[in-house]
Amino acid sequence: MLRIVLFLVLIALAAAGAAWVADQPGELVLTAGGFRATTTLPRFVFLLGLFAAAVVLVWSLVTMIWRAPGRLRRRRHDKRHARGRHAITHGLLAIGHGDTALARRHADTARRLAANDPLALLLHAQSAQLEGNRDEAQRVFRAMAEREDTRLLGLRGLFIEAQRADDAVGAVMIAEEAIKLSPSSTWASHAVLGFRCARGDWSGALAILDSNLSSGLIDRQAYRRQRGVLLAARALELETMDRDVARESVMEAVKLAPTLVPAAVLAAKFESEAHQVRRAMKLVEAAWLANPHPDLADAYAHVKLGDSARQRLQRVETLAAKVPADRVGHVEGQLAIARAAIDASEFARARAVLAPYVNDPTQRVALLMAELERTEHGDSGRARAWTLRAVRARHDPAWTADGYVSDRWRPVSPVTGRLDAFQWQTPVASLPSGKGDMIESSAFEEAMLAAPPPKRVTAVPIESPEEPPATAPDPAPAAQDNSPPVAEEEPAATPAEPVQPAPEPAESSPVAATPVFRTRADLGKPSPAPIPAVIPIIRAPDDPGIDDEGPSDEFTEQIGTPRDAAKAQAGGWRGFWSRWGA
């Protein structure tokens, strides 16, 4: 609205000025040397306007002609740039859906039309990566790393190529260069942090972690957890070298991450050595409620030095009762109770605890049952059967990170370098895929587990068959002392009595026939005759291999050679007549 009013005002002023000029009387005289021109004022103003318009028109024509080459160059450059951008766009789309040939064609077009465009370099490098041409990709990434606007992108590409080539040192050097340029680079800080942890440079790793917090890459809660992990790793490494630094580190780690299992175990150990039993028990209980672990149960059992095995059993039962039966970690408490009960010779308690798990045992359950059979009854046969079941049983939880299973806790994953990656869980590879795929127990294992312990013990001696009905069933706990004394007391038995124990060897005949942990000397098979070794004749690589007997074919065999003229048939017309009997 304001523009319309202003436009009308200008038109009114122009009309008023034209009317004023038209109303002016008189003449206007222009004299130049001998030239004299006389005109009125309105005509002069009109001619002056025409002259100004002509000057402007001529100047515009001259300027347009002068600027025409530059305008044509810019227009051609814009067209090339537009075509290059079009090629870059469609090339990146081709890389997205995996069309290698189309991506390469668009990359060549973009490199020809927009060689200095950063996206053209990126398209060229990614198309080379898609084709598997690593040398070309590294060359393009180096060119990108030399430019100011694409330096970080080039370093990122070189880092990826170094990882693919398993060049860990080169990858870390590139990541350190990138983190100097941009401390907020997530991939660079992650790589440098993992490398320093793998090298044991805990001070450098903590510095990187502080830099990540100040750059906003991680929040405060994640920072506390990761710092606790690094401090726990440093404490575990310095436990035997510098106990003061290890104690200080692990105490700070427990404050930052109270549920971290290795930190709680080591802190409880230090507190127990300092006779701070209640404080050590609280540390273990806090970690146990979050993540039941056998190391925590062992630390809790031995938190007070000098306790008896029964006292340790009572303490472990108290710890296991803190986890309800409907939680996943309840089995860890039961296994800890069974372990402590075996140490305390409470075999009935151990069997009662392991009873719900013997039908589908894990490896630890099977090994505990084997130890229980060996310790309680001295039954090596049943213990061996349980050991065999442990080989085929399901795996127990273990420290797992990115598919890698470790026998101990580690601060970083050896696969990806991720911090705090190890979790106490069942490995994925050991999870059953179906009941039909599980390995069934053998008949030998079933026979070993079904037979009663006394018969199993007394079936071993062969020298005195009168032992089983006489004295062997009575001392069940002391079955390991069965052979020598009884063999001396029973030599006067009648010869008719060995008929009674005959069914017992028949019962255990599958056991004796199964070759488990047995030498092959009792098989009695004659050793086969040795096969004489055949020594091949090996020629050198440059040996043409000339045969001593010469070529062998039908013609030579029939006609022979001059050297064999005495026993071979002659050739030519003489051979022809000799074949006709002439």
C-alpha cells in the first residue's frame, strides 16, 4: 500500500513539473562558435530527455557486447556444474542401492564436470570402495585430507581403509591427527580411547574420557560408568605392583559404578584385608543385587579371614537369599551354596540345591555333581559320567562382548574397541535352537547314573568276588577304602559262592565294555605288518626328464631299435618278408 501511494505521489510531481515547464514563456538560445540554436524550454527538455535515453541505450549495448564472453563462460560453467551436481546426486543414490557400474559411471562424469567439488571426491572414493579398489580409494582420501574443507572426511576414509587392512598403528595415528583437528569427533575419540585401553595407558584413556565429557559426546551418567570401568581396570593391573594406587583407584571406581563386578570384588578384598568386614559385605551385596556373579559369592564367602567352611556356607546362604527365585540370577546363588556345601562336607545340602538342575544341567552343574560324587562316595565312575555330561551340557554365563567370550572381565571389547562392552550373560552360540538339535545322553552315561553307588564301588575289584555280599554295602561314606582289608579277610570262601555275584558283572558289563579313559594295550590285536615306504624319484625343476628306455609305442615295440636288432623284428622290405614267413 505504501508503494502505491509513493508511486502516485511521484506521478503527480512529474505531471506538475511538466505543466510548469509548459507554462514557462520565452525562448532558449544555445550559441557555440558560429552555431546558434533557438528553441523553447519545453522542446529543450524533451530533446534533453531523448538524448539521455539514447546515451543510456548506447551504453547498455556496449556493456552487453563487452561482457558477453564472460557471461557465456559463466553460463557454460553453471551448466557443467549443474550436470556435475546431477551426476553426484545420482551417483550417491547408486551407491546407496549398490549399483557398482552406475556409481562408477556417475563418478567419472562428476570428476570430469566438477573436479573440485568435495562431493565429487567423496563419490569417487565411495565408488572405489564399492568396487573393492582400495588403492584408488586411499589415493582419493589422501587428496581429500590435503584440502582444508575435506580434511576430516579424508582422515575418516583413511582410518576406515587402515582398519580394513588390519593396520592398527596407522589407524590410531590417523585418529589422533583427527582428534587434534576436531576434539568432538566421535569416531576419533572412540578409536583413540580403545587403543589406549588396549595398550594399558589408563591416564591417557581418562584424559580422552574427560575430553569427551567437555565436548558433549557423552552425558554425566555414562561418564561416571566409563570412568569407573577405567579405574577398575587400572586397579586390577596394579594390584600386585602398587597396592596403594590400586586401592585408591578401585575405591573411586566403586563409588562411580557400584554395580561393576570386578571393582566390587577387588574393593571387598582390600576392605577384608583391612578388617572392614561390614563395609566389604555391603559392597558385595550392592553388586550382587544388580548382577549375581560367582566371583561375588566367593568374595562374600571369604570376606572374613579365618572362618570355617560351615560359617562360609551360612554366609553364602544369606547372600543367595537376597535374590528372589523368579529372577534370572537366582541360579548363581544356588550354585554358590552347592559349592560351599561341598567344601563344608554338607553333601545332602548340596544334592538338595542341585536337584532342580540335574535334568538339564549346565557345565558348572555337571562338574559340581561330578565333584560331589567323587568327594562323597569316592565313585570315580559316576564322577566320570558327570564329567562327560559336562562336555555336552549347555554353557554357563560368561563374560561376552560382541560375540567374543572371555574367561575374565576386560574393560574394552577386543573386536570393536568399545568401552564397557563385556556383560555376564550366556553366549549366543550356546543357546539351544530346538529340542531336536540337542545331543542326547549316551547309554553309558544313563547306566553310570542309574546304578547305585555301593554296587559301583564294589564291582571294581576282580580278585575277590566275595566282597559285594559281605562287607562292601555297609561303609557307604568310606567306599574308597574298600579293597585291601576285605580281600585279606575273605580268602576262605567256598568256590560255589562266586555264582551269586555273577549277575552284578552282567549289570555293569556295558561299563567294562566301554573304552573310556582306557589304554589300548588290553585289546590284544596283532599289529599289522609295516608297509614298506615308497620313495619317489624326484627330478629337479630344470631336469627335462630323459627316460633311459626311450619312447614306447606300438611301432617301436613291433619293429624295435637298432640296438635290439638281435631280438626285434626288422623293418622295411626285410620285415615285410619276415612277417610272411620268408
